[in-house]
Amino acid sequence: MSTSINKFTTTSFLKAKKEGKKISMLTAYDYPMAKLLDEAGIDCLLVGDSLGMVVLGYETTLQVTVDDIIHHCKAVARGAKRAHITADMPFLSYHISVEESVRNAGRLIQEGGASAVKLEGGRNVIDNIKAIVNAQIPVMGHLGLTPQSINMLGGYKVQGTTLDQSKKLIEEAELLQQAGVFSIVLECVPEKLAKLISEKLDIPTIGIGAGKYCDGQVLVTQDMLGIYSDLKPKFVKQYAQLGNTISSACTQYISETQQQQFPAAEHSFTIDDEILAKLY
Ligand code: KIV
């Protein structure tokens, strides 16, 4: 008897918004974490370009390549049975030309095993979004703090705090919806502005540092598990302190190795004494 898995799909995002069910999303970059998060019931796994910072140790996300995302997305796809997988389009993979944008988005689907792509920006990338959607590739938008624009924004700051900025954010969210995106990440946006945008749109908003009124939430897994400590954004809630757990496990292992307490008999293999005697 086969048990069918009720996969979370692009249409599940829209259904969730209609039914008022909040969407849960976390980042994943490898097989074991994807499997754990999938089994816990997460709706969407994002193979984010945050990979560059929290896994590869770069200072920003700008060094991440399409090949990096594909490599990690393949592992995530092997681990996830139910969760929807969205892959980030990294810096410069959707800026040079419409053709290149479609080709790169296609690679994330065909080679990476993702079901959708996410890209940052509004009006500046609208033609690229339309072309990707035309190629039948679902697109998730990303507005507000867009880390690939860090050098233009001058730092990781809250966006949409002035009247002009807020109007622009609302306009761009509507523009993205018209272009055919199936959801939009709102990053570092005041809670009440994110609420207004969420109410204006038919598609779901997924917030990160955008308050509780968004239609879903996303966090970087390494942040919420307390594994990555180089940056601690205000919007992160640490649900576990795995960094501390890993450190103390490692300290104990070092000490037990030095004291010859590890490996114990139960971790070792035996050989017949008669065979052993013939070896001496
Ligand atoms: O790359 C990433 O992890 C992201 C999230 C912060 C939304 O884009």
C-alpha cells in the first residue's frame, strides 16, 4: 500500500492565504537539515543565498553563484518529501539580460530540483520576472531589505520608514503581483506597513522582520537554531542554542579522546583471541 504525501505546492501558498492559514518557511542548504525540517512539517524550504554567509562564511551574499545554489538545492531536494522548495537566484544571475535570467531560473529547476525561484527587487527586474513566469517557472518576489543591494542600501537597515519609501514598497508589491509572482518575501519592513501590503495583495506575503500580520514567516535556520553568531538581527528568535550544544559536545569529545575514555568497548570491534595470538 502506498501512502501519498500531500505536497505543499505553489497553489498551496494561495490556498493558505484564502483560508487564513499562516505559511511556515525556513532556509535549508543540505540533506539532513532538509529531512529534519520536512519531517517536522515545514511548508516551504528556501535554498537561500544566505548560504554564502551562514554556511560558506562570506561576509555578504554577493559571492554566491548559480552553481553553489544548484549544488545545495540538489541535497535539499533529496531530503524533502512534502515541503515546497524555492531556490534563490543569486546576485547577477537575473540582471544581465532577460535570456540569462530565464536560463538561470531554468537551471535551478532542472538541475537543482527546485519548484520555484526567488529573486530580489521590484520595477528594476519586472521584465525578467515576467519572462521567467512565461517560461512556466513560479517566482517568489523579495522586497524591503534586499541583501543583494547591500552596497546601494549602505547596510542592513529597516526599509519603508518614510512616506516615499512606503508608497514605493506598496507600488512594487502590486507590480510584482501583476507580473505573476505567487508570493512575496517582505524583509525588515515596519509591521503595520507589512500588514497594509498583505491586505492589499491576493498573493501571500512571507515576512522576515516584518511583523505578525504577514501571511507567513521565514527565518534563516542557522539563526533560529543558534548556530550562526556573526550577525544577530533583532527579528531573529532563537528557538534553540545548538551552537552551545555543539561546542560542549566537541569539548567533551576532545577531553574523552585525550583521557582515552572514548572509544569505549561498545564503540569497538572484537577479533578472535586465537587469530590475534597468531599475529604476535
Ligand atoms: O537567502 C535567504 O535566506 C533569504 C531569506 C532571508 C528570506 O532570502
